[in-house]
Amino acid sequence: MEDRVLILAPRGRDAVIASDLLSRNAVAAMICRDQDDLLAELGKGAGAVLLTEEALTTDEPSALADWVAAQPNWADIPFVVLANGTKTPRTVRASQRLGDLGNVLLLERPLHAEAMLGAVRSALAARRRQYELRDVAVTLERAVLDRTAELRSARESLEIALEAAGMGSWDIDLATGETRRTLRHDAIYGYPEGRADWNMDVFTSHIDVKQRANVVRAMNDATRTGALDIEFRIDAADGQSRWLVAKGRVRYDDTGKAARMTGVISDVTDRKEADAQLAQAQKMDAIGQLTGGVAHDFNNLLTPIVGSLDLLRRRHKDDERTQRMIGGALQAAERAATLTQRLLAFARRQALQPKAVDIGALIDGLVDLMRRSLGPSIAVTIEIPRHLSSARVDPNQLELALLNLAINARDAMPGGGKLTLSVSEVVVDERNLIGLAPDRYIRIVSIDTGVGMDRATLARATEPFFSTKGVGKGTGLGLSMVHGLAAQSGGTLRLTSEPGAGTSVELWLPATEEAAADTIENAAEPVIARRAAKVLLVDDEDLVRAATADMLRDIGYIVVEMASASQALSAIRSGVEADILVSDYLMPGMTGGQLISEIWASGTRIPALLVTGYAAAGEDVPDGVVRLSKPFRQTDLAARVDELLRQSPPARPKLRAVD
């Protein structure tokens, strides 16, 4: 269809002759009856049109001229026109008709057949080149559309990726200062709806004054090095302080001069805060290891002091002056022991003895002491609902923690105020924001109406030895001890405070279905041995071992002393017998927990009391082993030994040699 020639010659036999000539020379031809027929066939496609000049005079040529004008941009169909051959000049109208056809090859009649055939072939060749150019143009246009779609998709993907990463992109004309930014870029700077104008002056005005010169210097250096990578803090338009990272590349013109700088910017405030928290956690862990080790050694020093003072107090009951001096020394030793307990609590290395505790009953028994400690200017309100589950925690440590919170609240309200202590039971799911495992918890909340803390103070409140009370008015271990107790018990501690708005402290402890255990009150005097039981005492510290042995012998026990676990095992294999084992935990070579496991593995379930000044006693200690924390009083030691021996009848097989 596209290679055929359409013939319009309404007079005589010109159309038939031309068609016959073309057909004989392998050129497809079709005769059209009139102009309407020609227009219909042109719509189907043609390579050229052969018509006589008189055909333009028989019909109104405007329709054909309109078709020619409406051709696609690539098309310009050739018209081979057979002129009349007269010597009379053409009229203006006739010339206009020929001009309306556009691509016209005019052949004067009469003409040789070869001339007409050559003209038609040339017209068809030109038409084929038009179709070829059309195909090339279509292919090129399709490629451009595809490439444009790819670029649009890539740009959209990049925008989505930048948005997902919290990044904004920017581009600066370094010569004019003109900038282009994404909406995310402006939102990072505190303009969620975008900002109409943006330039280097606006950019630098948001940068922290202390860092502004360094950032400007980095921008200038980037024009020389070709790359920008800076981190800085800004004061955003919305009032927030943010940390940003800007990365960019510089493009140069043909002369090598920096022309544009393009890059991305991202808000890294969360990362900076996380890094600070990690550094703080690492610092606290290092301090915890240090304080834990110091407290362990200090407990070993305090144990013989406390034990010896106890023995002196019992042996000089009738000497009032001696009793007063010993009482003062014991009071000082107990204060030192409390200090080490706080250190161990912060370090999460205290030897806790968790049990099911009725929090309501514990607070009821403590509230009078709290009120006396706070004084009459501070009102204490207790809010405890009925039917609460028990909390699993060391009751003695919890009492100390609650007293610490009360004292902190008192110091925060020098002019008086109100302290509210409330307890509730809360179910925590997996999506909680406080870092707890899904479970039920008892939440104890202490709220005061004191001076409160600013953000910087609140961030350091649980650090050991950090205090705002002034020199000599506090150890700085109160909140750190509570924090350590909560974490070691499987809970957490949360603090919220604002200057002038008081402080709220939330202590979360795991709940339990166990029935609350009664708190054992130690007697004023040690329990005397009910029988002359033999105690195998193992401790690598000579002073601690000697003091412990003296306390046991003083109340009627027979004591066999060993300086190490390996020495104790050798003695047992040699036939030494004992009714109870009292062993230190942390010893060179073999721990007290491993010693007990070794003995029990032999089949002899001798009662064992593990003495420790360090909470590392854990994984290697068999279940059911009773523990006693250093430093201990003679009454504490006597009560634990007596309780274990009462649970073990005299007829029970004693500790014998291990095969």
C-alpha cells in the first residue's frame, strides 16, 4: 500500500496509459475516479500521486490541499503533475493550486515515457526515505519515552529512599547562590511546609555558633577537594536542636572552576543520643566493675571487724563504757556495710535473696519510719490497692531503696511538701517502651512536689557518686542503688522530672503468684548451738576465716578451718567429717559454688552455707544453697547455721571421704 502510485487523470485515456506503463515496469498503480476517491485511497497509504494539471480544475482543490496540510511532520507525499504543455502562462490561481500540493514534480507534456517513469521512481524513492525516517523517529521517540520513564522512576525511587532514610537533598549554584531542595530538607531545618528563599546566609544562621566557622571552612574546602562530609548541630526553626550530617560532591565547569555542589542531609540526632547512651552505659559498666571489686574487698575487711566487735560486745556485757565504744564502732561498721551494699547494688553485684514480698505489708511496716525521717513539714500519702500480687525482690534491699527515695524526696523539698507513694499491678506486652520483657509487674511510684531536676541533672541522676546536695550531704549512691536493684531483680527504674514541678520515680519489679514470705527478724543475741556440731569452714582470707571461726566457736560449734576449696576436698578425701559446710564463694582455683557441687555430686547432701561479698555467685552455685552476705553479724551467722542444722537431723550421714 505504501509503494503504490495513485493516478488521477479525469480526461481521455491518460490514466489508463499511465497505469499500463507503470504496471509493465513493476510499479503498483491505482486509478482514482475523482478527488474524493483519491482522498479515500490516500488515507489507506500511498507512495506518490500522479495527476494531470486539469484534474486540479475539475474539482474544488481545497479538500486535497487540506489533506496535504494535515500530513504528519515526517510526511510530505510527492505529487508528479503532468502539465498542459501550452505556451499560455499559468494564472495566479493555477499556480496557487500547485503550491498547495507542496512536494510537486512538474512534467510538461508531451513527454517521453521514460521521463515519466523516472520521475515516478524518484518520487517513490523519496517517499520510502520518509517512511524510513518515520520509523527511525518512532524508535527514537519510544527510546526517549522509555528513558524518560526510567529516569522518572529512578528519581521517584531515590526520593522514596531518601524519605525512608530521613534524608533531604540539596543543590547549590556556587556562582549565584541559587538553591534547589526537597521538602524533607526544609523540614529537617524546621520548615515542614518548605521555605521560599534559601541561601548560604540562611543555612549558616541555623548552625550552632560554636561550630559555624568550622562548617563554613569545610564548605570552602569542598570546592577545592570536590567532596563534603561534615557533622554539625543546628537550632531549627521549630525550636528543636538537631545533629545533622551533610554529604556532597562538587561539579566543575570547563575551566575547572567549582560550579555546583549537590548532596544530601540527614538528621542523626537519634544516633548521637544512642552513641551517648552507649558511651554512658560503657562508662557505668566500667565503674560498676571497679566499685564491685572495691566493695568485695571492703566487705572482706569489714567482716572480721564486725565479727570481732560482736565477740567483744558479748564478752564485756557488764562494762557500760566498753559497750558504748563497741556500739559506736559497730554503728560505724554498719554504715560502711551499707555503703558497700549501695556500691554492689549499683554494680548489680550484690548477693540478693529474692523472695515473694507483699509490697503493701512491707510499705505499711516502713511508713512510720519514713514519716519520722521526713519530718512534720512533709505530708506522706500512701495509695495501695487491695489484692495485689506479690513482687519477687529482696525485701531488705527494697526497704533500703524506698528509704533512699524518701530521703531524696525530703532533700528536694526543704520548705516542705507532699510525698505520694503508690503501688499498682501492670501487664506489660512486647511493644512496651521501657525495655521490659512481656510479663506482669508491680510498679511502685514515688512522687514529690520538690524543686525537680533539669535535663542535664536527670541524665546523670543514677550515676554513682553524683549528687546535687553539696559536699558531705550525700554519697550520691541512693538512686544508683535503686537503679541497680531494679535491674538486677528483672525490672527497671524510670525517672521523670522538671525544674519546679517535682520528681516522679517509678520502680518496676516482676510480679509472682507465690505467696508472700514472712520477713525473718534477727534476734538481738545469737542462737547458741543446740549440739556440738562440727563446721567445715573454708575461706582463703585468713582474717575473715579466723573471725568467722571465733564467732562459731563462741556459740558452741566445733570448727575445722580450711584455706581453699582444694584443701577442703583433700581433707574430706582423708576422712574429715563435718555436719555443715560454711564456705566463702570467691576463692582462687575453685569457687565455693564449685566446691559444694563437687561434694553434692558424690551423693552427700551436707547442709551448705555460702558466704559472699560479691554477687558473682551465680551459675556455678547449685539450687537451694543458702547464702549469707558479707559483712555479717554473729546473730546472722548463728541464725543461718542453726536453721540449716535443724533441717538436717543428727542421724543424717556426715561428710566423709570422697572416692
